[in-house]
Amino acid sequence: MPDASPFQEPLPDLPPGWHGRIPGEEDLPTLVRLRAADHAPFTGEAGVDAAAVRSEVVGQASWTRRQLVVTRDDDRPVGWVSVQDRAAGRTTVSLWLERDPDALDDAAQVAVALYAWADGQGAAIARLRGLELTRMDASPYADDTVQRDWLERADYACRRRWLHMTRPVAPHETFPGVREGVTVRRVTRHDNGVPVAQDLQIVHLMLEESFQDHFNSYRESFPEFVQRLREDPGHRWDHWWLAFVSPEQGDDVPAGAIVCSVLAADATGAEGTYVDYIGVNRAARGRGVAKGLLHTVLADASERGRNRVGLEVDADSPTSADGLYRSMGWATDYLTESWFKDVVAG
């Protein structure tokens, strides 16, 4: 069992008979089941990506997270809270907790205690970064009335809704090419497979600029951006693309970028592609850049034998991106929400 970190004290004020500790590798099967049980009623998917859970608990993705599991008499985890240092001033929190229909009041008490512990970790992270406060960001399923009640009790407030969409992809499906004056290519890589730094920096710049007018825009440094995406077990360097447009005179200029990852195999055994980010420079909007990037990803997924491409979009996107996705064959599977709470470092 790992030693307790001094940054994770004190433990939450739990009801009698409940205990908290740092999760370990031996907890992974239980935590996978815990997340799957939370996931299935709202997404219709019975399984979760076990590799992603492992990365978050004991792998590379654990490095930016502070976590606890809660147990009862047999030391089997029945709850799990994870606090991620996402970027300066941005801290995400996730909570999974077994829900005994006969003991929902106890579960609510535990949930509120875990959210209070998470707020304390967010404040500690802000202090380490030299910040005055951080925004805690939780993402419950929109139909999860129990989790929403817990967040209300913990003084979080709902601020936004997100559409989780999927488009099926058929083998050997054909897609339109990019519009004249637009080019799309993969991020350039060295012979050893490592991407060229300049291209990665252009991707970061395109995404930062394209999201400046978003309601929840925040600055994420280039090293944080690259490190966070590499934490995902589905990360692949050959799933990063750049788009360029041709001006009337001079060289092509960067216009947008798309970053994707591999979705774990579904019940049919087929993998999918997930669009982590797509951004188009505001000066290049209306020139077919977004469609060109998306068609490129769809064609790539078809060539690889994948059966779907998933993505997430702000339900109130100022660019009406959801309308574009629907016109290209995406449909909404389920909704999540953003619940915020600003925590002072103290």
C-alpha cells in the first residue's frame, strides 16, 4: 500500500465505519467496475476503458491527480474521488460512489465529504502554483439526478451542457476532399517517430486561438497540453493533423488543427477514433477548414477498419459546431454538464 502523501491530509470527515486511503494497483478491478456501474445507466455502454483507469490510478495520468478511495469493513473500495491539476486555475474533480437504494442518505453524506476534500486539494494545488484561487470543474451526466444533488449540496453550480456524439463509419467509405485553397496533413515526424516540435507548437497555437471566445477558455501552457494528451493510453502521434489555407500571395498559413485518439474496442470488437480537439482560426472560418479536418479523420478511421468516430461539443457553442456535426452524420448519444465552484487558495 503506498504511503500517504502529506499533501493529501487531512482525510475527509467521513461517517462512522467509513475509511479513506490512496488507491493502489490491487484496486484496479474494483475501480473499473465502479466506473462502469456509474457509466452504463446514462450512456448505454456496459464497459469502460480499463487501460485508461489504470493510467489514472497508477500510471502516467496519475501524476497530475490526487486521489482517494473510500472503504468500509472489508477494505474494498466503494467510492473513488480524483482531483486533477488540469492547468493554472483549472482543477477537475470526478467522483464515483456505489449507490445502495436503501442507504442514499449515507452516500450523500460521504459524497459531500469527498467533494469537500477535493476542494481542499484544489486549494493546495492553487497554492503550489502561486495562485489565489482555482475553479473546480465536475462533469456529471445530465440525467444523473443523484450526482447533481450531491454537487448542489457541495455548493457547486451547473454552468454548461455538453453533447457527446458519435458517427458510424463503414469500411471503405469514401469522403469528399478538402475545398480548393485548403490543405490538410499529418503532423510531421522524425524518422524515429517523434513529432517535429514546430508542428506541435502550431497545433497548440491553433487550438488556443480558436477557443479564445469560448465561455470556459483558459490558458494552458504548451508543455501541459502535450503532457496531458500523452497521458491517454489511446494517444497516437499519427492522429494529429494540421490545416492550412492559401492566401492570394505568399506561403500557406496555418488555419486549424485536429487531435484524435483511439477508442477502445466496443462490443463488436472494433476500435473507434475520438476527436479530442478540433479548432479553426477565427480568420479562416467559413473556408471549409473544419469539414476538411473532419473528413480527413473519418477517412482515416475507415481505412483503419474502425466503426465510429466520437466527439464532445458545447451545446451552446458560439460557432454552432453541433449543427455542423449533425449535417455530417453525427448524432447525440448522451449529455454531460459542467458544474463549477471557485476555491480560494487561502
